Amino acid sequence: MPRGLTILGLESSCDDTAAAVVRQRAGARPEILASVVHGQTALHADYGGVVPEIAARAHAEKLDICVEEALAQAGIGLAEIDAVAVTAGPGLIGGVLSGVMCAKGIAAGAGLPLVGVNHLAGHALTPRLTDGLDFPYLALLVSGGHCQFLLVEGCDAFTRLGGTIDDAPGEAFDKTARLLGLPQPGGPAVERTARGGDPARFSFPRPLLDRPGCDMSFSGLKTALLRARDALIAEQGGLYEADRRDLCAGFQAALRDVLAEKSRRALDQCTGLTGFAVAGGVAANAAIRAALSSLAEAEGVPFLAPPLALCTDNAAMIAWAGLELFRAGHRDGFDLAARPRWPLDGAAPALLGSGRKGAKA
Amino acid sequence: MPPDAARILAFDTSAAHCAAALLSGGTVLATRSEEMDRGQAERLFPLLEEVLAEGGLGWRDLDAVAVGTGPGNFTGIRIAVAAARGLALSLSRPAIGVSGFEALAEAAPGPVLASIDARRGMVHLQLLDGEQAAAPVTAPLDALPPLPGAAGAACIGHEAGAVAAVLGARAAAPRLPVAQAIAQVAARRRDRPQPRPAPLYLRGADAAPASDQPPVILP
């Protein structure tokens, strides 16, 4: 294949509508020819979180527009595309369905193969897009919806070493911001406010550090923050800026400590790693990134954190994962289903969710 | 090519079905309708390819796609609309949105009161007369408001008999299967520019404003 592979990717599993074009020529590094992301933050601002029906409505009327923008930015037509890759789960089902159906329409009309991509695989394979990282490596996916350690041994070979048994850290950042009257998304707001704060003033728990393994829990941390806030409000009738700084600093430090210690344990379980990569929106947090980076250095493993735009939800990672899968021979039929739940590692016991709908993670 | 010679593929998943029709110059080449409560997203494209194959046409032979925009099941109308928009993009052909009301009224002589199930004991109603249409209303079936112009209209659709009795209309059956009706409405519209199809929800998203009250920030 002299001209290599050029893949169109679509992503709509949460509150970002995205389309991208990724190309890899034979023997060369992959290139992102276009990556378009339309966020929905403003649509959900009044609701204290992403409202699935509002998200689905926006995706359904935005996806084709994003694809047109991405193709225009890349300066190519569908005739130069080799396959259409689309997030087929896990995520908010209304959005995933809109993406899958739009992708089917594009693939059918253009006579192109269709590749359904696991959103988590998109995040986990991003270090290969950005840095050409070889297998096997350890990936920590840490975002608003997910938190798990994955040993990545191939584009469809993932072993989950551990993960959250309740909330995701990004969710905890958002909740913290709401509890403290800070804007959404909570991650950047809490990080900004934590600067200059005293992380030791409040004693926040480090859940599950006393237990072996790589599983994590963050819901108790949220509760501890709520209690500390309510105690201050009962005493003073409100919060001083210094209180907010110290609460944010303490919360962030607790989260950082849990992620760093569990990362150490995950690294210790693996041998022959080419690197330790972090992905997901929470990877943008400088304090967490610094802790993970120094841990990797101490363990003698290269540390990788993709640029922010490729850590948060985007379609370049879906196009790239689709490219790797396509090259490995994966194709999906037009009966491709959208899946709200889709664990990357089908063999690991469920951490979250069970019953009729199956494991969430 | 005159508009009525157009080759149009129409489909609808706004209720518990997956329906499609392929028209060429006003002639139905192939049609399918399958009842299903779920699974439309998986079934739609295989069904469309069966219809095309039966009609002896390929995707590239189409002059337009037409899609039912609802109202109806939110997920169902998004499935069809997203598919239609993807097809419009890849085929460089228009995708034409047709409401469920227009589909019910298609080919009926005189004014029509179209009625669509809105769940929770409610019904969506719209009065149509040729190219004229009043604003749709959503009302409880057991407390329908008076609708000026409904008297004497043919009431077609969900609970048509009950609605007709209350509003002074007469109940009638749809003249055409839904996908064929959508294709015919779209065929008439092809001669003028059409907006991208958009779901017709007629009901807001269920969402409660955030319950967390921000704390007082002290000076």
C-alpha cells in the first residue's frame, strides 16, 4: 500500500461531537490531517452534569457537520478515505447510536468499510499515535467516566489490572467544583483554585490504599469534601477563599496520592514495559501528571502524556484505533450495534455493573 | 429530470418498526416494513440494502433520501435522521425530512387532523390542508382542547376514532404505508432547497436543574 491508510473517525460517546482524519503512510509516523471537536459544555451548564438526552440531541444534528469540517480541513474527499471508524461504545447510548448511524450512512453511500471502535481503546492506543510507543505498555485511563489500568499488548489485546469500583476522578473533580461554587468543567477550576492552598489543612481519606491490588474508590473522597465544606459553612456561614483553596488542594492531593500509589503497584505487576502512558481528561492535571511522571522515572519506565487535545475526548484517537484495527483485518457489518457498556478486557471480572446490561467496566 | 421522475429511498424508525420504500418516478420499486420494539439501529441498513437490491438500484443511483423525522420515539427518530444525514454527506444528494404528520396526511383529499401517540396518555395533533399546516399541539387524550378547523377534517393516526369524536372530525385510515408516504412528500419537495433533516421532538429533554446550591463565598 504505497499511499498508506487514511481513516475517518467519528466520536460522540459523551458531550463532545468530534470527527477526524488520520493517515499513516507505509513506514512513516501517523499524521492527524484534521481533528474537529465541538463541545457541549454550555448546553449542560444549568444541570450540574451531562444530560444524556440533551447530549444525544446535539450529537444527532452536529455529527455530519463535524465530518464535513474535518474533510475540508484535511483537504480531501471521501474517495481518499479507506475506512470509516466510529465509537460504538461504551458511553451514553443516544450519542453513540447517533455516531454509529451517521457512520453507517457515510460508509454505505461511499462504499467504504466500517470499523466499530471501543472508546477506551481509542484513549489507550493514543500513545502510539502521538509517540509511536511499542507494545507492551501500561496505560492509565483517567477521565470523567473512567479510571482503569490497562496492560496494552496489541490493538485488540488489553488486560485490565484494576480500576475504580465507584466514581471516576473527573466526576469527583466536577462534583467538588459544584460543591465549592466553582465553574464546570471542574478539573481546571479545582486545579486553579488549589494553587497556593494548604493540602494538609483537611484530612482527606486515601481509599483502598490499605488493600492490595490496583482497584480504586473515589466516592468516599467526595463525601469527605462535602462534610468538611458543610462544617465550615455551619461554623462561618460560608466559605472564605482560603477555605476553597485548602479544600481544593487537599482534595487534589488525595486523588494524586491514590493514583500514584496504585500506578506504582500496577507498574510492579508488569515486566518489559516500553512505557507508562496516561490518557483521559484528568491527565491534564499538572499535579497528577507530575506525580505520575516522577513515579515512572523512579521505576525506570518512560512516561508519556499525550497533548491535552488528545487526552480529552476526540476523534483522532478513534480514527487511529480504527486504522490499527483495520490494518489488523477488523471489519464490521452494517448490523454494527451501539453498546452502552463494553469492557475492553472481556476476561476480567466486572468492577462495575452487572445483570442484564452486563459489566460497565 | 422532473421531480416526479426522481429515485428516492425513504425510511422511518419513529415507532416500533423499521420501514423503507424505494420509489422511482412515483412507482414503488420495493418496500419493507418490519415490526420491532428494538434493534432498528442494527436492522436499518441491512433492510435498506435489501430494498435497493430488490429495486435493482445501488446507493449511487439515488436522487435523494427521505426520512421520517417524527414525532415519536426519541431514539428511533435520531437513528433514522443520523443515518439520512450520513447518507446525504456521502452521496452528495439531498436528505429530505418529512414529519409523521405529513406522512399520515399524504394523498388524503381535503383537510387532515393527523394524530401521533405521545405516550403518557398524550397525543400529538396537527391540522394539515394541502401545503398549509397549523402548529402541532400536544394534549392529553382525555382532555383534548378545541382545535379550530378540526370539524369536518379527516382524523388519521393514533386513536383516530376517539380524537375525531371529541373534535368533530371523522376518523379515516392512512392512504399509504408510512415509508411510501414519506417518499412521495419528499419527491414533491425536491425542486427547492431543503434544510438538513432534524428530529421533530415536540417535547423537551427530561432534565432537572442542578440541585447543589453553591456556598456563600465570604469576603
